[in-house]
Amino acid sequence: MNWYGKSEIVGNIGLFGGTFDPLHIGHLILAQEARYQLELERVLWILTPNPHHKPDKEITPPGIRWEMLTREIDTVPEFSLSDVELLRKPPHYTHQTVKILRDEFPDAELIYLMGGDSLRDLPGWYKAQELVQMLDGFGVMLRPGAQVNGPGLEEELPGLGNKLHMIETPLIQISSSDIRRRIANHQPFRYFLPLSVVRFIQEKRLYI
């Protein structure tokens, strides 16, 4: 797997999962802010091959997205890219992914990075209570003005409330789907993406 060995990471690790189709500057800003505000030693980017909650969504093949991610992630010492979900058959539940990483990094604190919408849906996730117990914290990136129903979530998932850490981020209204639409319609997209990703998309003629 593409990360430092478990003996080299004993601090906090932020787990940042997604399809990243494509990786854009919003993803990078969120990862940067999570690392700074939560004092993470490393952010581990976890590429999801095919999200089980979006079975009909057309997604770029995982190998292409992996190569695209490495162009940028490998240039940042505080970031690593994980193929933990690429190495096993679907469905790829977060519970299973975290269980594998918990075994790989027994001395590290694992902080799962997520958006406010995902936090609201967390009680419905696969083995959600066990997931809460395995993780040391949840870094929650809220939209400006959004609120968290902490008592309600604590009632549904005991122990969650003490593990929530809010991350203040700027309003970033950029989405991968909008970028794909822009490219397909020959609209400007250059400054939505890091230059390494722009060049990769042009090389591979993606999203046209």
C-alpha cells in the first residue's frame, strides 16, 4: 500500500475518502485545513473504486483516478494515498476499511474526515456503532451556517458526541461533477484543479 510503514506513523492520521473524479482544489483545501486544525501528522487519501450508494453513477476507472491522484498527492509530504479499498472486492464499507487501517496502525489515532451531510447520515451506515468505537475521532467539515444535532446523534450512536471535532473551512462551491460538465461542454476549468491534474486530464483526454 502506498503510505509510510506503520512504525513510522504513531500520531494522528486523518482518513479522507472519496471517488476524486477528478481531484480538485476544494479537496486539497479541505485536507489542508483538516490537517492544520486537528494537528494531524498525515492525511491518508482513500480512493473509493465504486461507491455502493451510487450504483448507477458513471465513474472513471479506478486505475485512471489513482494515477491522477498520485500526480498531486505524491508532491505533498503530509499526504499519502491508500489503495486499501482497491485491494478488496466490493461493497466497500467504511467499517471494513477502518478495521483494516486500525490493524495496520495500532498506535496511531485515526480521525475520519467527513462532511456535515455524511455525519447526519452516519447512523444509517453499515455497523455504525462499531465504526464509532474503532475511530478516535470524526473531523467534520460543515458548510457555513450549518448546524450539528449533537444530542440527537449521541442518542443514536452513544460515544459519538465526545469524538466530534468541527473543522472551519471556507465556502468552496466546486464539485467534481461540475468540472466534468465544464470539460464536456468545452467551458473553462483550469483554475478549479491543480496543474498536475489539468495536464493529466489533457494527456488522457478525460471527460470529453
